[in-house]
Amino acid sequence: MAGDILSIVRSYEQSESPAINPESRPCFHVSPLLGWMNDPNGFSSYKGEYHLFYQYYPFETTWGPMHWGHVKSRDLIRWEYLPCALAPDSDYDREGCWSGSALELPDGRHAIIYTGRMPVNRNEGEEHILQVQCLAYGDGVDYEKFDGNPILTEEDLPEGASRYDFRDPKIWWDQREDAYMLLVGNMAADGAGQLLLFRSRDTVHWEFLNILDASHHEYGKMWECPEFFEIGDTAFILTSPQEMVYGGEFQNRHGNMVISGTYDPISHTFARKEVHAIDFGYDFYATQTIQAADGRRIMVGWMQAWENAAMKRGIACPGWTGMMTLPRELSVKDGKLIQAPVRELEAYRHDRVTVKVFSLCGESVFPDIEGRCIDMNIDLTFPEGSSCTRFELALAENDEYRSVFACDPNSGLITFDRTQSGYINDALPVRRLQLPPEMKKLSLRVILDRYSAEIFVNGGEQVLTSVIETPQEASGISFFADAPVTLNIEKYNILIP
Ligand code: FRU
């Protein structure tokens, strides 16, 4: 029976997905084979290739009972679709195969650990949906759910932890422990998020170790999609808190957050140092990371926000909705997380154009500086004593539309304005990023891929990621400064063969 449901989904994929015009998709960002996509899942290296799964509802372009979609790649830029990996076809995940992670086992199997939404009848007629953790093992294409599922249930929870909000397990191997570790999002008794740390020798039997960190209502409610890794001496927790209060760096109601600190592997405790937003744009949620074979820590996120997800699409992309961010290389500078587009993108750069303007003032456009599938570096210098109070970079522009990055070098305030980007229902009209005042220089790396803009500021110290929902004819790029600034542009088209 279980297998039957998955084969129905797979034949539906085969018959319906060819109808989707590849031109309607982003060129190098992952989008679902068809239907709906949210969180990245199971981001992992397996037998020398990168695998990425995703929260998936193949039958509609809206969220529904969750499946796992699947793609793989050799270079994180060109992705190949694989058939649906998991369907909600078992008693313990009948209400959905929710987010989770994956890793290659020493015996060559690809292990997936995910959250099952399991309906139970506690009292006569009253149905509750519990969240339990489940395993599946596979060969990179076909996955079989483990007979002993679920492997983590309410019985494994510490005092006060919710059995209804217990999800998004992140698994990794910890050399020091000679064991697998698992971090799972949970709701504490105070009604706010906490992250539970478990350990296992075999991926099946887990022992609760500690609460790694908790919101205590300071940073939103439920903490979804936790991640944990260390780069050098700095430990990082990434999580996506629900129901954040708008304020400071947090401008999305369902936000994203990086907590840096130190981790003590003996006591399994984490000491917080700093808390920041990971991304300052409109659309960034539910991150996952891997450590690549060459040692790089690479992150991917869902390039969408829950509050925008119900938006009306359909301008040019019927049949699918949702995209992943470009995978990003992570590093540390002064204890802070730095993000850069994966270097593999550089192999797909073509048609190099450079522009140098010693003194840009007023509005300018430049030949061949345009397009919706581009990689562009911009270096700005604000001369000594400059009276510039506004620099603007308008992307995806035509008479009707523009998506505007702006900066006031005096105050250090950066904004991204999506008022004319085809969205009608943003709760806040702009996104803000406060940098130190009296800026002398600003560098930007702008990646556009048909329906998105990812803007890496000052070498990836901050990033603003947003979906742009406008027709591809809006492909202009213009620059404006209200007093002279020096501008250097280097722009490439990205062409994926
Ligand atoms: C985050 C999330 C996860 C959950 C999944 C369900 O976006 O809510 O917590 O596992 O999406 O699709």
C-alpha cells in the first residue's frame, strides 16, 4: 500500500512535469519539479554528489500533505531532478513527511531522518497529531522507511517539552563523540522554542543530552529547522523562529537567525555570544548546511517567506512555486558569519562587461548592464567630504517595475524596496539593514536569476535575498547618486548550458 502511493506520485510526476516550460523556471536556483516547494531537506553529499530534498506537494502550487522532492548535482549549480523520495503513506507520517536531514552512512546507505506527523486517537473520537522522528534508508534514488519507525517520540522528550511541536531533526557525525548527534526543534513549556540535542551510536537509538538553546520568548515562538556547526572555535546555531516581533534586524514575522557562541563538547552546552539575522531580505527561511568534501561549510535556504508564500503567482510560472537560495559558502570574520555565493557559479559567467565611472551623479544606465540572470560586482567609493545622501541601484526595471537597493552613506542605512516588484501584500514596504555611519566604500555582489535578487553586501558580511515577481521584460538596471560617487561595475550573464 505504502509503495503504491509513492508510485502514483512518481507516475503523476512523469506525466505532468513535462508540461512545465523550463523557461518559466529560474536558471540555476532549485525549483520544484512541479507543484509546491518549501524548506530544503536532507542537504548532503552522497557518493560524490550533492543531494538536496525539499518539502513538496506535487499536486498543487500551494502547501499540502508534505512529500520529499529530490534533486542532485555535481556542482551545486546544475541540478538534476530525481523522482519523489518520500510520500506520507505510513501510519506515523500520514499527515505529512516534514523537514529533516540526511547523511551518508559508513555502510554506503543514504540515511534520512525526518519528522512524521502522526495522528493518534487519545480519547474516543478526538484526534491529535503528534510529531515524531522517523528514518528512511536509500541508495540515492529509492528510499525505504525503517521498520522500527518512529524512532523518537514523546517518550524521549525532557520534562515540559511539547509532543505537538517537535520537528526538523538535523543529524551529523561528531568525531569527538564517535557518535551521531541530532538537534531537533521543539516548543518548551513556556510556549517558546527550544532546541533538543540527542546522541546515537547507530541512528536508531537516541539519548537526550541537553537543551542547546531556547528562545524564552525573546526571539519568537517555535524554533524551526535548527542547524548546528562549528567553524574554527566558533559554534553556530541557525534557526528559523516563528512569530517574531518585528524589530531591529528581524523584519520577517517568520524570521531567520544565527546565534554564534562556543560549544563545550563535554557538557554539551552552548554559550551564546551574538544573535543576528542571517539575511535581511524578504525571502529567506529554513536553512540547511553541509560540510563539503573539500571542507567548505555550505548553506542553502528556502527563498521565500511564509507570509509571502500565499501570494498570487502566475505571471510567468504556472505549475510550480518556491525556490531555494543559491548555495552559499560560509566563513567567519571577527566571530561573525560571512556568506558568499558558491565559487562553482564562476564557471557559468559569460559576456564580461566592465564600467568605471569616476564621478557618477544623477541617474545613469550603461550599455549591456542589464538582465535577469546575472552576476554583478559593484564597488562604490564615496569621496572625502561627499555630500551624497542617496545611492540607488534599480534592478529588474522597466516603465512599470523596479526593485530598488538604496544606501545613505552618511547614516549607513541600506534599504531594499519591493513596492514596485510585483508584490501587493508585503507587510513592510522596505527591508532595512543598518551599517555603521560615514561609509567610505560599499561593495555589492548582485545575483539575479529571473525571479530573485540576492545582494551580498561588503564581501557577504550581510545579505538581502528577495523574490522579484515581475515579467522578464523588466530587465533594466539603473544607477543614481545625488552627489558624485565613484562606481566600478563588473557584470556577467550566467548561462547554464
Ligand atoms: C518550516 C516548516 C517546518 C516543517 C515544514 C512543514 O518552514 O514549518 O518546521 O517541518 O515547514 O512543511
